Amino acid sequence: MAISPYIRRMRARIGKELLLLPGVSAVVRDDAGRVLLARRGDNGRWSLPAGVIDPGEQPADAVLREVLEETGVHVEIERVGGVATHPVVYPNGDACEYLNVWFRCRPIGGAPRADGDESTEVGWFEPDDLPALDDWSRLRIDTTVAEDDRTWYARPGERHPALGQPDAL
């Protein structure tokens, strides 16, 4: 898995301690309502295309870049799906908490293909026939069903189960 030079420099200074990082993810739905998923290269799980926002990069630009890099699909953003923090602990012990902005997107070109690093497989899935997904992925998919849904966020004091415990990747 590629790590940005910025995060590499931060890790050199703080080791495995918690980093708060900005991230994006995409729920890409085609005209038939299918959802685009990628099998992650680091843990083999199916997931939504996602990644870290680079310094100086806007979230909308980052999500377009990440989807293309990981899946080969060009997308257009339809709306912001939601925003929340989400903890992760990587296999090497690095702890992160991502402030994630997720977008509902639609494909406008390209063809699904894995990049061989961040993704090992890419595919379109019917909403009622999704592979095993964690609660975090389910939350993002569920909050982007309708084109005109309101942007989701955890209400003050809300402890949504998908946002609590760090995922061990």
C-alpha cells in the first residue's frame, strides 16, 4: 500500500501514535443502482474506494483521484453523503483516526480494474447482494441510497456503532 510522503514524515516523528488524518471515500452507484467495491490489497476485504487527502488538495479532488487510482473508473460527484471520524489501527500498529468525507458518485467513464496494490479486485454489486462488509462501509452505503438524501453526520452525543472501535485492518 502506498503511503504519502507527508504521512511517512509524520510517522518518522511520532512513531505509531495516533494521527488525525483527513480522508475521503466514494459510494459509486451506476444507473442500475449497483455499488462499486474494491478488494483491499492490505487485508483482502471488500471496501469502498477511499484514501487520504494530500496537503493542499480539496476533498472533491481527492475522491475523484482515489476512485480512479483504485478502480479505473472515472466518476462525477452527485452530493456529499456524510462526514464522521473513524478510527483505524493498521497491522503494523500505526493508529489513525480519519475525519472522512464520503461522497455519492456516479460513473462517467473508464472500466473497472484493480491497480494490483491498493486493490486486487474491483466489481459492481447489487445492493441486496453485497459481499461481507464492515459496519463502516455499510453506514456510508446506507446514507447514500437516494440522490437527494440529507448529508449524514453523527448528531451531538451520538455514538453510532460503526464509528466506535478502531477497525483492525
